Amino acid sequence: MGITRNAAETSISVVTLDFPPVNALPARAWQDLADTIAEAGRDPATHVVVLRAEGRGFCAGVDLKELQADPDRAAIIGVNRGCAAAFGAVYDCPVPVVVAVQGFCLGGGIGLVGNADVVVAAEDASFGLPEVDRGALGAATHLARLVPQHLMRALYFTAARIDAQALLHHGSVYRVVPRAELDEAALVVAREIAAKDPRVIRRAKEAINGIDPQPVHRSYRYEQGFTFELNLTGAADEARAAFLDRG
């Protein structure tokens, strides 16, 4: 349980999320994830990082129970900083990051996937930002990297989900496979990248980030400012309490 990193094969680092029952990460885990991905990228033996998860879903976002139980707002500050660090670590990783998504990918999961380089998904995967229902804002920056602008707005305001086949149509998901084949499908892509000259691939990642039209770090932190506002007004507490009361 927790965050682990292992070398599945020579030159491929696999980072795994495992936080039962739904992979909702506490504040400390987001920072640990950032540190693990950064460490993998700094390792000269790593040519590619694969980010995956155990369990029925990839990631349900942040641990709302931790936020609701914290009276002095330290948890919300920790979560916001941790999420920014984790999403940034995926984006800034010196080597490509291939993400393998099964089941649900919600909230913070969208931040990770939206900043990844290649997305492989299981047939049962669905993606969404239920933030407005939970009194938070954020990761529209990353959802906008997965779907067109107006669809992003519709999904954001309604908290609706979109499935892997639809994202395949939009070109943000590279492959959709049966769930039993997900890990191998991610490794197939990773092997293809890992076989290239790592000097070239590392410069290619840096070059692509350098021409990205979206300033993902700044825009996400801008969004997070409104989450702090909602917490100060009490709206976030009420929304989280209502969500948790529904079970």
C-alpha cells in the first residue's frame, strides 16, 4: 500500500498508486508521488516512466475525509501544494510519462493524466472532475488538455464523466484495451520509447514542453486560489460534508 517504484524492465520505471479502497490520496501522498516521479526522471537509467494504479480505479482524487477532519486548514494547504507538485512532476519529468488508467479517473487523477505524455486506458475507464459538487475547483487546466474547450466547460459545470472511447476519438487517449491487457499495453508503448536514444528523447520532452501553448503550472495555481476562497467562505466545508454524508 502507498506509492512504489520498481524497474519493470531495463530503462522503464513503473510508479504505482495503491491507496484502498478508491485511491483517494492524502496530502502527504501527493508530495510523495511528486518526489517519486522526480527521482525516477533524474535516474539516468530511466528512459520512460509508467504511472499506474492498483484497485478498481486509477485515482479518485484527494482524501476528502482528511480535509473535513482538519479544523485549521493545514490539510487543504498541504493537498493544494501536493497536487501542484505531483501534477508538475509528471509534466516536468525529463523523460516521457505513460499513464495506464482503469476504472474511474477523477479530480486529482485528471491532473496526473492531463499532464502525462501518453495515455493508455482500459475499456472501463471514465474521466471526470466532480469538483463543483465537492466545493473545490481545479484541474480544468488538465481536462482542457484531454477534450476541446466547450466540452471541457460542459463536463466541468455538470461534473459529468467521459469514457475512454470518447477520449480516443478526441485523440487524447492513445489506446483503449481490455482491462486485463492494460499493463502490457502501457509497457508496449514504453518499450517503443525506451528503445530510442535517451539523449534525444530527453531533449524531445524538453522541447515539446517548451512550445506548449498552455502554462500548466500557472493556470492550475490560479484555479487553486478559488478553492481557498471557497474554503474561507465555508462553501467547501458544506459541500464536502454533504458528499461524505451520502456515503
